[in-house]
Amino acid sequence: MGKSSVVLKLADLSKRRNYSKKYFVYAVDVRTALSSRYAEMALRTCFDKADEAGFTDIRQRKVNSSNAIQYLRDASIQKTLSYLKEENKSIVLVFDQFEELFSKRDLDLLFDNVKMLCNEVDALQGALILGFAWKTDLTLPAEHPAYYMWNNLSDRRKEFELIQFKPSEIKSAIKLFGRQLGEQVNPILANYLTKQCQGYPWLLKKLCIHVFRLIKEGSSQEAVIGQRLNIVDLFERDIDDLTPDQDACVKEIARNSPADYFTISEIYGDGVVQSLINNRIVIRRASKLTLYWDIFRDYVLNKSVPELLLDYIPQMQFTTVVRTLRCLLEQGDMTSAELSQKLSLTVSTIDNIMIDSVMFGAVQKKNNIIHLLSRTEDELYKVLQAFFKKHMVYEKLNRLGLEKFDYRTFMNVFDETYAESNINSKTKMTYCSKLYNWFIRLGLLSEEQGRIVLTVSPSSKSIRLSLERATHGRHQSGIQNLFWGQTSPEKMIEVYQLIKGGNESYSSLKSCGYRNAIELLIAARALHRQKDVLFLILPMAKIIENISTADNIIFARNILASNPDIKNIEMGQLLSEHYSRDWTTSSKVRYGNSIMNWVKYLDLNEENSSYV
């Protein structure tokens, strides 16, 4: 969290039962300082509040003083400090936004008073603690009196440097922002804010204020997303607030980013540079200066704003999501429970589908009613394609400029994109495969003779064709997610272990009788084949999960639950009728037997998590 938030959090924690008898924390914002006696007034108010809270030995006091030193030396205060020391209690006075004292010449006298206060508190060695919060990019010239003050106190003070926002903190902050808006923040907008704030609390706050202003002026969240947050408006406001000298300095830093601090200060003066740092237009890291956002730098130089890219990975498979969205298109608005019943999926699965769909900008969910935003199938597909064209992986592949590439290249780009994430290697393989499948099914990527081709301008027709033909091997096709168990579980595990052990040659494994087992792994979205090379892309636990969630496996499980004694031929007949298969009697027996064996295997191993 940000420094001001930390200060407020400390003040709040000190009021809780575990700490209230030991600590009293009072914070002041130095930006409100107008007088050189501000330190004395802050100290006086701090003790008055502590007295009122019953933290000290007195409820009310009257101290006559003209400065902070006189106040601390008053007999009443000295008695209180002795009491606090005996009781092992501490009063903490924190000066937040302390950098204001260094940037305003008219507060020089106040700084002198704070310096004397620091020396007095140090001499007391008692129960009064002073705290200061300021920006880490603050620069103190060697000639500034604060430079010597902090050096002289270096062995008597303790510094705490705040790290950047953690993902969980950003999520909480955006949730609070939603409360201020009076509506839940759209997941796409939340994703934009999360990625663009770069972990800086102040930048997240700046972006949230900007979005809040746009929405209160009449824009919807969807409109703000469509306008790419209307970042141009934010940048123009930043630029309009600059003086001519500041504007020239910003352009110079943009042209030479990262610019040398000392060179820029020599040209434009310490005051101009420090004012830009204080206003968060410029960031200083060691002796280098940059503008607060790379996108802002592009705008300063070229008056253009690049596309804001996404790194979202869908939770659900393409077929499952599109099947659900097409149901909404045909049936109209529905609840999660109604969709669950209609599609024979669990409510939790529907909820996960909706997380993806809301993120894509395909649906709105309000009061548990799910509303599809597209009016036609083509319009829906264009929405999905537009979303994934903004994906960082797709953009990086596009920038490579390769006419054709292989799956290993795709995996390398994926790994590079998520290099700083905390995703473990097995999960990363699963995510990579899932994202690849979305790109293929949306027509953004296509496979030609064992190679991958990127399509810059895909049509919705490509999705229709994708839905009409087999895409995961010859045993699965269309909009339904089907698995026909073309070999036994034992055979599948056997070939999985061989591939995992380094035997990646399709022709070699096929000659050993593993063709059906390989087809099964492809159908389970666990294996990718390019010419003669096999790429294992899912761990066994995920393969079992994919098989368990296949539509016909769920269907057969329900049948077996209601009729445990069903015959192979009877199961095959039901499967044939339900999935419109023109099977011979022998095929019905074969598929009925295969599916029943797989269902029994899955039921037997449902509690077993020790998959290879």
C-alpha cells in the first residue's frame, strides 16, 4: 500500500484492543502547513487527542508555549512523558507528505522548527516518537540543511521502504474504487487498471480518479474501455497543468529517456525538476529520469497512444464458452441456475464461464440475470476476436514477423510474456495450451502442414468453420466437448510416460501400437503434434480433469448413476441417439463399453490426486 495508507493503517491499528494500551498514533498532513508553528500545533493536538482518549495520566491540560521545544519542556508534558515511560507506553506523531517542507521556500522556518523538535525528542530518549513519510524519489541537495540533519540522525532513526502494491492489494483497492462508483468495476477495466498502474499506488489512484471523472461525466464503463480509458484526456490534463519550463523539461526527458538527472537539472534547474518529481510527472531512479508512464512518453513525443494490451488467460475452454453464449443468443436472458439446467453443467462451471464472458465484454451480469450484449452470432464472434487481438502474446507473435512458426515458438513467447508471474511450470503449460486453443478456434492462428500461421484480419466465418470440423483429432468435433475413450486408461498413461520420458516421435510410438492412445491425448487437449514431433502440454491431473468434464462423459455418468446395470449396447444406443451418431451395432457396443470403462475408472480415481 502507499505511504499515506500505511500511516492511516498504523493509526487505525493503534486503536485496536491489542495495541491501544501501548501505542497512540497521530498523523498530520504537512501539505496543510501554513505557519512556522505547524510542528508545535501538531504536537499540541497530538497530546490533546491522547489525553482525550485516556492514554495519558491526564484528561485535559493547559500549556502556554510559543514553540515546540517550550511545549515539550512544560512541567505537565514532562510528567506525562515520565508516566508513559514507566507504563511502557509510546506516543507516535507522524508527519505525512513531509517532502512539502523541502520544496517550499516559505516553509524554511517550519523546517528549522522540525529540526529542533527532532533534536529535542532525541535528547529526551523517552516515550515520544516522531515519524516522517515522504516519496523515495525526493532529492536533497548537499547544501540543503535537511541533508545534514538526516545524516546526523542516521544512527538514531530507522527507515522502512515500502514495496510496490501486491496483486491482492491492487484487487482490494479496485474493489474499494467500485464502491465509490456505486457499481462493480468491469473485469476488463479492472485488468487495465491492474496492469497499467505498474504496482504504484499513486498511479492506480491517478487512473481511478481519471476513470471516475469520465464516468461521472456520463460515460459508461464499457465506453471507457472502448475508448482505451480515454488516456489522451488524462495526458492533456497533465500537460495543461505544466508551466512552459516544466513542459520543455518533460519533452527533453521524453527525448532522452532515461535522461541523466544532473544534465537535466543543470539545463532546467533543480526547482523545475523537483516540482515534476513531486507532481509524479517524472520518476527518478538513482541518477536517471523517466516520465511516469511509457505511454505518456509516446504521447509527449508523437501525440499518439498505443493499444493497451491484455494478458488475461481464460479459465474455460473455447467450446464450453461459445456453447453457453450461443444458448444465451437463442434463449435470451437467463440466470446461472437456468443455464446450468439447460446445458447440463454445474452452477459453478456456469459462474466460471461468466467470469470469462464478462472479461471478454460479451455479457453483462446484474442481479444474477445474464444478458448477452451481442445481437447476432457474427457480432459475438467479432467481440471475441477483438478481445484476443489485444492479447500480449498475439501482439508479440505479430511483431516477430514470421511467415510461419512452430508450437515451440508459441511456447517461448508465452513463457516470455509471463516470465515474472508466479505460475508454476505445470500450470503454465496448461495455460499455454488453453490460450493457443482460443487463438486457433477464433481464427487468429491457423495450422498449415504442421506449421502455425498468424492471421491479422480473421473473419467470423473462420470460427463457424472451426465449429463445424474436428479440431482436437478425429474423435471430437463441433461445438460439443466430446471424448470417446479410443483406448484404455492404462494405455493412455503408458504412452504419456513414454512421451514425458523423451520419446516424442509420433512415427516411432505409432509403430509400437500407441496410435489410438496418442489420438486420445490429443482429444483430451493434452498433446500437440507438429509433423513427427509430439509436445506434451498438460500434466496428468489436468488430462483427467478434461476427460471428466467432456459432455458425453457427464451424460454417461448421469445414466450410470440412475441405471448402474445398463448394458454396453444400451449405453451405446443412448450415446448414438443423444449425439446424433450413425453407428452400427458393433460400434454402439464398442463405444458404450469404452465410455462405461472410462466413467468407472474416473469414479474410482476421483479421490486420487497422485497422477503422474
